[in-house]
Amino acid sequence: MSRNPLNPEIFNLRTVATNLLAGLTVAFVALPLALAFGIGSGLGAQAGLVTAVIAGMIASALGGSRYQVSGPTGAMTVILIPVVALYGATAVLQVGLMASALLILAGLLKLGRHIHRLPTALIEGFTAGIAIVIAMQQVAFVLGVELQASDHIWQSVIDEVRIWLYEPRPWPLIIGILAITANLIGAARWPKLPVALASIIALTVTANFLGLDVDRIGSLPQDFIAPSLDFLSAGNWLGLVPAALAIAFLAGLESLLSAKIADKLAGSYDHDSNRELIGQGVANLVVPFFGGVPATAALARTAVNIRAGATSRLAGFSHGLFLLIFVLLLAPQIGQIPLAALGGVLIATAYHMVRVRELIYTASRSRLDMLVLVITMISTVALDLISALAIGLLLYLVLRRTRLSYLTPVIDPEETLGD
């Protein structure tokens, strides 16, 4: 049963308003990420916006989760950068189209259900690791320093802190801390209110009124390119097959894990894994024709969506629509939002993603569960997402028939009082 008092199947003024407000909140958070991931992929900020708008609407409408928010992600960018370096920007459109066919095929073959066979310890460790990575990705924004590119996120954080210590900027840090504090306290006391949106608006107005020296989103591209078929005539299709397989695997894995985690965050276990694969596939089928990068469900944005009160697909769909409106009508105002405020919102979101009691419960079930959870979490932060899942799953398969897997009687955190 869903813990949300709003029935997602009933559309009335209250449910529509609640979901539109959630979509608006997510759009504010998604905007700088779409710009950043578009630039990081090598195709430019406009490609990120195109992806967030088109994939956000299509995947929400056709996918298998009513909470899911899709768009460009950091994990996908890691795969795209070498593709651009070896084959050029057009190759990103090619691999996106190829990956979309693979995702649709996987959904039709009903391969999505196999995600539920992954051990709970692996999922919990992966989720906690992603939350830590999300928080670490915001360090540069909160400190007001330039993002540092390194092979691993922890190396980037060390470099960013070192730069800040050499030349401290107090105002971004203060705004970031205020955003974190407001969202942590606000979520606890007023869980139904759009605290993230309110804090972003308040901090933007304050920064403008006081004339604070903080980095802003900046000017936004306002023209979306027309559909194009030119990339279909490009070569290298055969050479791009491995990249397309990697993108399809990552998109499917991210989306299905995000859907499963979203169900847990919302307390409603009803997503359709195979439909989710098909929805993501159709979204990625359309995006390349508009110059966008491959998309997948984004766990951080999905978590923001749930925290903002989303109960239906309308929230995720409207997030894409709001992004389009922002770019076309409100570019100057959106450009004034401090990056530190957005970073603070995401750090608070990452905090809510880590449910300590469930981690303790899972780790207490057996020594194998504890080992898989911890190793997967550390690997997610220290290495990358795919490596972390491979290591955690291999560890589980090798040791599951040993004495380490003996279960220990523990109390399920769902059965305890004081929640």
C-alpha cells in the first residue's frame, strides 16, 4: 500500500496541483544538471536540455514507474566522452539510436523482471554509494569553485577543497549550508510543502538583494534545433556496437534500479520493469533526431520528485514541460539562481536517500550481506557504477553457499515503532 494519502488514480484539483508543483520543483533541480551533463557529453548545453525535455516527457508517459524522472545523467556521460573523442559528436546520436532498439527489445522479451533477483544487500549498498556520489558532486557548487575533472569523484572533491582553502569564498558556502539546513528541517516538519522550491527562490532573492558574489546558472540557450536525419548517413555503425551495448545496459540498469528504489522511497511497490525498459527505449529513440544525448532515469531527480509530493506520471511529464517553458520564457530569471543553492538541495536529497535503519538491518542479516553492502558502497564511490555492481554481484555469487551467508535473526525496521 502507498503511504501517500493522495490516490494516484484519481485526478482532481488537489492531485493535479500537487503533481504540477512536484514537477516544477524537479525542473528547478534538473535545469542546471541538464546543462552540465550536455556540456560534459561533448554535445553542448542545448543537447542536455533537449534530452531533459523530450526524454523527461516521453519516459514519464510511457515508462513503468509513476515517480520516475528521466534525462541526461553523469553515469551516462562517462560512457559518452570517449565515444565523442574517438568518433565525433554525431556518433553519440548513433549509439543512442542503437541503444534505444536494444532497450525496447529487452522490454519486449520481458528481461526487466530479472532486476528483482539482485540481492537486497547489493541494492542497498549501491543506493547508499550513489547518494554519497551525488553529494560529492555538489561540493564544487557549494564551495563556489570550478568543477575539477578527475578519474574518480573523490579525487575531484580533494582538488576542489584544496582550491577553496587556497582562496576561500564564504558566500557560496553559506548559501549552500542554508539550503541544506532548510531542506533537512523543512522535509521533517513540513513534508508536503515544496521546501526545495521555496528555499531556491528565497536564496536567489536574497543573493540578488545583497549583491552576493556567487556563481549563477548563467545565460541559457533559448532555441531548440529542428529534427534532423543527417546522423543516419554517418559511418562507424558497426564500430559503435560495443558502446551501444554499454549504453543500453547502463540505461536499463539505472532505470530499473531507480524505479525499484523509488518504490521504496514512496512506499509503493508497483512499477512495471518491462514497461520501464520500453518507455526508456522509446524516449531514446526520439531524442537523437533532435540532437540529444542518451537518457536514463535519474535517481536524484526521482528522489526530489517523490520528496516534493509526486503521486503520478504527471509530475515527471510536467517537469519536462516546465523545463521547456523555462528556456523559452524565463531564461533571464532562471539564470540568476545560485549554483550553491541547487547543490545544497541535492545534498539534502542525497541524505534522504540513505536510510540508515535499513542499512543496519540488511547488514545485520548475515556477514555476507554486510560484506556485499559495504564493498558495493565503497566501490560505487571509489570506482564506478558498473564496476561496483559487478564486484558486489560476483562477491555474492561466490560466497552465498558459505558459512558467511548464514542468517542471523534480526528485527525488520518496518516493524519497529517510532518511524
